[in-house]
Amino acid sequence: MSDTTISRAATPKASFSLGRLLLEGRAFFALIAIIAVFSFLSPNYLTVGNFLIMASHVAIYGILAIGMLLVILNGGIDLSVGSILALSGVMAGAMMQGIELQALGIILYPPVWAVVVLTCVLGALVGAVNGVLIAWFKVPAFVATLGVMYVARGVALLLTNGLTYNNLSGSADLGNTGFDWLGFNRLGGVPISVLVLAGIAVLAGLMLSRSAFGRWLYASGGNERAADLSGVPVRRVKITVYTLSGMLSAVAGLVLSSQLTSAGPTAGTTYELTAIAAVVIGGAALTGGRGTVRGTMLGAFVIGFLSDGLVIIGVSSYWQTVFTGAVIVLAVLMNSIQYGSRARKG
Amino acid sequence: MTDIPNAKPDLGEVVLAARNVAKSYGQIHALKGVNFDIHRGQVTTLFGENGAGKSTLMKILSGVIQPTAGQIILDGAAVAFDNSTDARNRGISIIHQELSLAPNLSVRDNIFMGREIMGPGGVDFAEEERQTRKLMEGLEEDIDPLTPVEELRLGQQQIVEIARALSVDSRILIMDEPTSALSATEVEVLFKVIRDLKSKGVSIVYISHHLEEALQITDHAVVLRDGTMTAYAPRAEIDLEWFVRNMVGENYDLGSPPGGYGFGNVALSLRDVTVPDPKGADFNVVDRFSLDVRAGEVVCIYGLMGAGRTELLETVAGRLRASTGEVVLEGLEISHLTIAERIARGLALVPEDRQRDGLVQTMTVGQNLSLASIAAFTKGLFTQKKAEQALIEDSIRKVTVKTSGGGAAIGSLSGGNQQKVVIGKMLATNPRVIMLDEPSRGIDIGAKAEVFKLLAERAKQGLAVIYSTSEVGECLSIAHRIIVMHKGRISAEFDSTVSKEKIMAASGESVAA
Ligand SMILES: Nc1ncnc2c1ncn2[C@@H]1O[C@H](COP(=O)(O)OP(=O)(O)OP(=O)(O)O)[C@@H](O)[C@H]1O
Ligand SMILES: [Mg+2]
């Protein structure tokens, strides 16, 4: 506190207004409410086994949502994540089936770790294309990523002729077994995919709250011109967030195809919307500059636990769609109440 | 105290009044029971230091925000305004301190936003355009009604904001620092308009930190301090002595340029810098501009709006590209460096438009203050909380920001305090050369003196300062050398002993008698 503060030592007297608390912790309370209601409706819901299964479903959306959060904090949007997910899955599938080098007349079977690395690099490259289009060529994010969404999906369809790679388990002779490890194995009882999500979330959280890059991101999302004049490399930040989003989509694609032990070109359709929903439910502002990893994780769990719960109690999938939509609208409504109350002044 | 607040001689009918009006934001009491009268056909000036509550009171009187306690009395009857449209419909309009224009819309559309003129086939754009032209003529401003507002300079945007308030034909016009981005000529025109309005019976409230300016038009003055009214006086009783006694408590002498030391080597050297019009028009906003500034020297660049000062400084800072010429910082040609690299080498710019270029509204006061010096408190991968906190507190103290702490939202600061944050942010980078573009916009006299003192101190330690302003007085009290800029070129150069009139004449300004 500065000593120029005139008789106004901000003693935040614990004036806990219940409304305020509910509003700021809304995603958390929504999650608690969802768990409570479904536990009441179905005895199978509140079990460790079910929670872990639901969490492994959330993992896919959660990983996408973290990438989406970075982009949204920057004031952008990434519609291509679902397509990059599919393209990465298909590329991984193709590599598992062997890459035929016709000139040499041999078929290469890269080991799983190489498949994983190459797939992530591919995702990052596609993301970087988004970033370059937006940062250097000034294409609006919505349009650039919409285009890339179509192109990536199209390429995935072309590569596979619309078919799905079904056998991804590799074989011991070729030394490329272990692809299903990501989707099926557990460490200490926890599915690997959930651990991957947790790891990414912790890294992203640290990056946002503690690193210089995080500060740059919040600043350039809040006011790009001011950030630029303060020495923030705004273009680099922009390209980086789209690249990271693409890479995380590839990770999600790997997890998904590993869980399904198959990779199809139509996987992940509309997942970009689910990811956006998770970010918004988590309290981030679509205008940029506001949002946290914690909120986004809560948002992803709200969506995942809600839709799995509806399945468990046997509600039709049509109703699931309605419910999910209602939750999103409600979340945005509360966002505008929260940010609207911080009146702008002059 | 001879000035008893509210013991006012009745000089004309009171049209709008505040009675015991209070406003709190949580723990912060912006207004603590204020009484304030507006008289028919007269100008009332509201003085007060940054954060005193001036804007808050005006927003309450114009329905933008609602008071936590107290009453507003319009024509003798208590009223409550739901919002600013409600107040506008009853004849009260306001020119905001922070511009409230839609940057993507044209001047015309901004002026008629929310009250478009309807014709038989929808909005009557032709009529709106005609009226806009007339308003611009009245303000003697050559602005095309169809230009998007974002293409206008800050001062021109302020003119549009003024025109919008004038277009409503209101009975009560509130002006919250309307002249902060205007140059002397434009202020003259505005005063002419104000006198004209007065003669038509319009009542005006005027907020300014500029005593001499306000004295030209005011009929009454009121001083607000820490949310309470501390003094009232009619024009006849207001003089510098009254002002000093009630406003600041001490006579701030902005003084004369720092002396008693020699200048160092040339810190910044500009050679034939030419900058084409950023909007693509076919002329150069800066035209073969050359200047050397030595370490420890304070150079003031004076000029009218549109002289090319902002473009020049933005080019040196790295935002705009020069088409020809060299920018040399301490012997190193820096034209190819990014803004970040220039800041790291010790070149800092305090931009003119704090809302657009200075502040990140979604971040806190502290995060804004530390934004340009992140590297200074980052070790390895992570930022160091303690080091950052120290830097923030140091800045808050140095530029005297009135805030509840570094964690406060930037939007909770008063306009002048936001300006101090922009200055503090760039000073925190420990520059070797600092360029300030109209830095005194909206800050009170005490703060201005503080900033001048700071600049003088740093100059003695070898900081080179380029200070761009449209207030001659500021040039004379800070600068060793005064450059007058006109149409992108240097039109004259003076030392600090020159007279005001000479400077103004060289800028192409018609000197007011
Ligand atoms: N939305 C808000 N939230 C919290 N505090 C606020 C808010 N708006 C204003 N304040 C506080 O109220 C006080 C008065 O602010 P106000 O803007 O009225 O000052 P001012 O007299 O107009 O100052 P200036 O000369 O700098 O424009 C300040 O201390 C400010 O921090
Ligand atoms: Mg104000």
C-alpha cells in the first residue's frame, strides 16, 4: 500500500456477500450441484470407478480447452481444433500402419514415441499456420481458423479416403507396440489421459500466472496497442498461442485415437465448440484478457460430468444437447453480469 | 476560512443542484455528502486534485451513475435519473473526461448515436451529415463527417465529443476536462462557443486543472477535495492566491529548467527523419526532421495539433516506420529494432492517448505499472513476486498515484491517476532517453510539479528528455531548449529565455491578444 493513499487503507473487511461468492465461484458450485444431483438420481454415479472414467472423457475436451483458453485470452478464437485433432489422429494411424517409401521399396514402422512426437509437431505446424495468417497477414481469427478447419478436415479425409484406421496396437515384431498405453493404461489407478491433462493444466497455469509470457498474453489480449508500446512482442505471442493450441489438439487427437484404438477422419467434429464452451463456462471473457486455467478446467468438468450423468440416468441424447446449451447460455449471462458490474469510468 | 462552502450569494436561478450527495464504491468513498449548484446561464468551474471526486459528481448529475445517498434537484423538484439518456431527455448532457466514442463509426454516426434522425425511408443520413458539418463549422474544425473516428487525432476526437454534446441543444452542459487534448487556438474557439451558449441561457459546468484557462470564462468556482466541498467563490473573488490556498495548500512553482550541471554526449540523434502519413494520404507528417538531444538535456517540442509531434515520437519509439532518415540512440542506429529492443536499450515513450495506447483495462494498477519492465523482475522462467511488488510500490510513490494499492482495478482510478500510471510505467524502465507526449493531460498541479521534479532529478543524472506539449507554459518551466514544430518540420528553435508569444507565433498560431 502506498503512503500517498489518503486515509483509505483498504481493509477488505470480510464483507462476504453471498451473491458475489456464488457469482465468482459459479463454475465450482455448478460442478458440485451436478455431482450432487446425479449422485442422488443414480447410485452408480458417485463411485471412484465412474469418476475416473468420466475424467478420462473430460481429458479430451480439457486438453483442447486449455489451448482454446490461451487463444481466447489473446482475444482470438480457434475453430480448427476439432479438425486438427482428426488430422493428427489420422496421421498417427497412418504412421502406425507403416509408411511406405516406394522409391526404396520398404515400409517404415516408426516407434510409438516417434509417432507421438511427429504428431505433436504436425499439430503445432498447423497451429502456426493459423498464427501466421492472423498475426502477419491480419486475417481475422474467426476466418483464418475456419479456413484451416476445412482444410485440415479435408486433408484427413483425403489421406484415408474417408475410411478409419482400425488396428493401432502395432506388433511386437515391428517394435511399435504401446500406442494404446495413452488411452488404456493407468498409473496408480488413474488413467494416463487424466494425468496428461493434469500435467498440461499445471504447466499452463504456471505459465499464465508466473511467467513473463503469461503477462504478455494477458496484456496483449486486454489492449494490444498498449501492450505493443510497452514492449510486448505481440506478434510472437499471437503465433505462439495458436501454435500451442494446435499442438494440444494433436495431443488430444492422440489420446482419443488411443482410447478408441482407431483413428477416423471425422473424429472430433464440433469439439471446438465444446472447448469454447468450457472456456466460457470457466469465466473467461471472449473479448480477451480475462480467464484462468482453473476456471477452464472447472468448465470442462461441468460439461463432461453433466453429459455423462445424463447418459447414466438414461436421458436421451437430444436432451443432453439442450442441457449443454442451456448451461452455456447461463454461463455467458453470468460472465456479463460479473464483468458488466465493473463499470468503466473516466 | 473566509470561504464558507455553500454560503453562496444568489446570482441567478439554480437549475440543477446536488444535495448531500454521496457515492461509495465498497470501502472507497468517492463523494461524502456534497452540495453543488448550477446557475442558469452561468459557468461554474469545478477545481480539485486528481481523485477528488469531480468526475464522480458530474456523472451523478448527468445520470451516468446513481448516488448512494442524497438528492438531485432539477428546477426545484427532486429527481432521480435512471440513466444518461433519461438525463439527456431532460436537457442535461455531458462531455466525458475519457472519450466515449465508437472508433469504427464515422464522426456523423458518433454524433447521432442513439438518437438518429429518422426520415421517411429510414435514417436521414443527409440531414445528419448537414448538421454535423454545421457543428464542425461552429467549432472551426476541418473534420469530414464521414471520417471514421479512429482515424482522427486525439484532439480531434475530443472535438467530436464536444460536438456531440452540443448537438443535443441541452439546457445544462457538463464539460469534464474538455480541453485536455486541445491546443490554445482550439481552446479559444471553444470559449467562444461557451460564451455564445451562455448568452442563450445554457448553464455550464466546467472542469479543468488549468486555472488561467478557467478564469477566462467562469462565473463561479468550487473546490472539491477528497469527496467534500471545501470552497466556493464567485469570479470576482477568485485569484491565484485563492486558488493556491484552497486547492493545493502550497504554491507550486513549476519552476525553471534544471541547471547547475553540464550535458553529456548526444543520447539521441535524429537525421532527416521522414514519415509518410500513416493513413496513406499523399504527404509526409514528419518531413526531414533532424534533432540532437544530449544526456541531461530537456528538449520541449511545441506545436499545434497535427504538427506531426505524435507521429515523430511514435516513429522514434518504433511504432511507425520512417521512409527515410536515421534514428541513432547512443551511437547505435536503431531503425531496425523492435519496440521491445528499443525499450531494453533505454528508449521509452509515454504515449498521448492513455486509453488506447497506455493502459490495459483488464489488468490491475500494479500489472500496468510493471508491464514495460517485466524483464527486470523475471529470473529464469518465472517472475519474482517480491521484486515486482517493490517496483510497483516504488512507482506508485514516485508518481503519487492515489489508489488503494497495486491490486486495484485500473478502471477504479480517476482520470488523472490513470495518466500517472502511464508515466510511472515508462519511468520504471529506467530509460536513458524518455519521450513524453502530452504527459500532463488530466493531472493536477501538484502531480505535475512532482513529475517535473522527477524529470529534473533524472536529467541531472543524465537522462535525456523530449517533452512534447501544446502548453507553452510547460515548455518554459522544464525545457533547456524549445523546438517549435509546424507541418512536420522544425519552424523555430529557442532557448529557455524566450517569450511565450514568440513560441506561439512560430507554431503558426494566431496569438490571442
Ligand atoms: N468504479 C470505481 N471503483 C472504485 N473507485 C472508484 C471508481 N470510480 C471512482 N473511484 C474513486 O473515486 C475517487 C474519485 O474519482 P473521480 O474520477 O471522481 O476523480 P476526479 O476528481 O475526476 O479526478 P481527476 O482529476 O483525476 O479526473 C477516486 O479516488 C477514485 O479512485
Ligand atoms: Mg475526472
